[in-house]
Amino acid sequence: MSVEVIERDVTASELERMKAGFAECALEFGIHPHTQVRYGVVAMDGDKFIGCASGADGQELVFLSDLWLEKSIAGMGQSCANAGSESFELGIARIYTWTAGFEAPLF
């Protein structure tokens, strides 16, 4: 076998094979199949869009992939607290996220 690594987007059929491979691996380890669901919330100040967050579930946890807030409310914590309380109502026990140090050095 000769393996070549190519920089390009994954095709639809390759993506489906990858998903099937993950499902096969999960079954080997006794993990029940799970269809991932994306969640999203927006923050509004009246009719003005001021932020949003979105992520994908992973069985009782969410991997928070996107979080953006207008600078005028960033650091207030209220939007994150609201998103956290709503996620518990959906049965989500944990939220995972990350940031780059240069973007939020005090995070």
C-alpha cells in the first residue's frame, strides 16, 4: 500500500465513509449509535442582533464551536449564563469550548 496525503476538501462519498467508519468503531466498543444535533442561540437587544453561539451535541454535552458577541457586551457573562441554563433544560449536562490565547488571554 502507498499512502498519499492530499490537501483538498473531503468529497461527499468520503465523508459518508468516514461517518460509517466511526459508527463501526463505536459498535466495536459497545457505544450506541448517536445522531449529532446542532444547537444555536442568538442574543438580541430588542430587534438588534448582538451575538450568537452554536455547537453540536455529543450525548449530554455540547461542543461549543462558535461564540460571538458585540464588544459592547463581551465580558458581561450574562449571555453565557443564559445559554448554560437553557442547555440544562435540553438535558445537556456539560458544555466544552476552547479559545486561542491571543483572542481571550483571561479566559
